Amino acid sequence: MKVHESKRLRSSRAGRAGLVWTLIGSLLLGAPLAALTQTPSKPAPSQQEPKGVPPAEVAPKLPAPAPAAPPRDYPQTGVLVSPDEDYIIGAGDVIEVVIDDAPELSGSFRVSANGKIRMRHLDRVQAQGKTPDDLALFVADALRGEYLANPNVTVVVKQVNSRSYFIQGAINRPGVYQLEGTPSLLKLMALAGGLAQNHGSTAFIIRENKPSPAATAAGEPGEPSRSFVPASNDSQKPKLYTEENLSLIKMNINGLFKGRFDQNMSLQPGDIVNVPQTDVFFVGGDVKAPGSFSLREGTTLRMAISLAQGINFTASAGKGIIFRENPETGERSELRIDIGAVMGGKKPDEMIYPNDIIIVPNSKLKTIAIPLITGFGTSLMYSAVWKIIY
């Protein structure tokens, strides 16, 4: 009986072991067998090769075109045309004169510095100061009779070079603008993309004084005045600019945008508009947030200390100093001021100027006293709590 039971146990164990190995083999070999026995799926209609075309003749896929570079932002030319005035031809402009039945006289001409163009049969023709229609009538009258019976002349301005306006500084798109009309300061700033965020409150217009008609009467029209030529016979000597031939005009930009339209003005060709960045002042010493701050119109000492988030308890507010720069010499002077009295309204407020340095000194007595007060206060608090608990 024992022999038969032992044989039965061995056979049952062998059977269970064989079943385990069978399951392991099926798990290991099932996936590859399934992959080998699985029928390949047909490609999608869009992926099938075209019928009747060998694979080698299938057109290769072209690479995708590179994205186009963004267009560069250049100042536009001739974007401002005044509707209430005709264009006046100036020196440096390029004009095209078209004469019917006389193509040999037609062509493009550049207006010289003295305001003239050179044409066949007419030699020098004064173009500066005339409108295109006036110049066309002048040329037609000059050709009528001797050269043509009834000439038909057309004048077109091809390049506007005599009306250049310069703008620089805290502007989004500074540069040179060629404009057909007569822009104002406000329009030129708008054409230049507007003011930058760090713009100052004043625009400076530098203008070259034009020679008077009496000064140019001795020479040809449009010829520079002798007062603009250096006192030397050497024509290659550089031209010196002084207050006599240059003017500086100041316009308040902040006031212009607040309705003070008297701060707007009409510009002249050749004007240079400079909008400097905003001025700054500095607050240092025993304040909560020292640093540099933008100077706005009407900034006072109270506003400056408020921008620095106030003074600390350890500050010696009665011994404040303002270091102020002289704009002409560049030297700095010291201005002693009681900042505490100003902040408390006991003394009048002080105006802040560009590059002012406001210093709030530290009080050594308060600096030493605070740890002592803190220490005594902590020990007294501990002793009081100890008595209450025990």
C-alpha cells in the first residue's frame, strides 16, 4: 500500500510540473507564433502604391519649404501727404519730365543744390520752389513756338529727398523719414511708432536756420548764405555750427498729451527731433527700498521717500542730504534737509531734479538702543509669563 501511494504521489507531482512547464512555454512562444501566423494587413488606400507605376518611378516627397523670414521694419517713404497743399520741389529730389512728341528731351533729373535741373535745349531750369504742375507749365511755355507747336509736359516726383525728418531717442522706430507733407511733432512721433516706455517729458527739436532772401540775393537762388561758411578760403574746412545758425526748441510731451496743444508745432525739412529717456533720481541710506526711480514732472521729496517705501525706524530723518548736480558745470552740491519734518508737514516740500541723490543716514543711537530694548522686553516678558504659570 505504501509503495502504491508513493508512486501515485510522484505521478501527480510530475503531472503538475508538466502542466506548469506547458503554460510557461505557451506564454513564451505564443506571441512570436501569433506574430508569424498573423496575416499582414493591407495598407490604407492613401498609402498604397499607384498601380502600373514601378516603385522607383514614384515621385519623392519634397521637403517642406522653409518659413519666410519676417519682413524687416523700415521707415516708410512718402506716407504723409497733406491734402490742403501741393508738393513743393526741393533740392535733392528726383523728378521725371515727360514731353509728348519729344522723347529726346524727356528723362529723369535730380535737382541740384542750387535748385536747378539741366535739360536739353533749355539748359538750366529752376525747379526748386515750384510744384510739379508749375514746373510742367514753365517747361511747356519755354518749348512752345521754337521747338514744339503745342507741347504737352508732365512732371512727376519720383524720389522725395528734400523733405527728410530725423527722429531719435526713446522712440519705437527711430530713423529718417521722407515725407511729402508738412508733419507736426505729434504726427511724426506717431509715424515713428510712438513713444517708448522710458521716454522723458521733453522733446528737443534742433533746427538749422535758413538764410534770408536778402542774404542770398547776391548769389543764385537757394545758394547758401555767406554767414554759414567758415571764415576761411579753404572750402574743405568743416562747417562750424553755432547758436547763430542752429536753434533749439523745447516741447513738453506730457503737456501735449494732456491737452496743451500749444506744445505741438509744424516741423521743417531737416529738423532733428530728439526724445531723450526719462531722467532718474536716487534714494539711498536707511530706507526700506533704496534704488533709482524715474523722475516725473512735479516729483517732490515726499513722493521720492514714498517711492522708496518710507524710512526705517533706525534712520536719522533730521539729517537728510540731497546731492544735487549743476547741469552746466557738472559739480554736485550738498543740501541739508530735515526729511522727518518735511514728511510730517512741518516744513515745505522740496522739488526733486534730475540725478538728485537723496541720502537718509542711519542713527547710531537708535541702532544700539533697539537690541537693548528688545532684550529687556524679552526678559520682562519671560518673567511675567513665569509668574503667571507658576
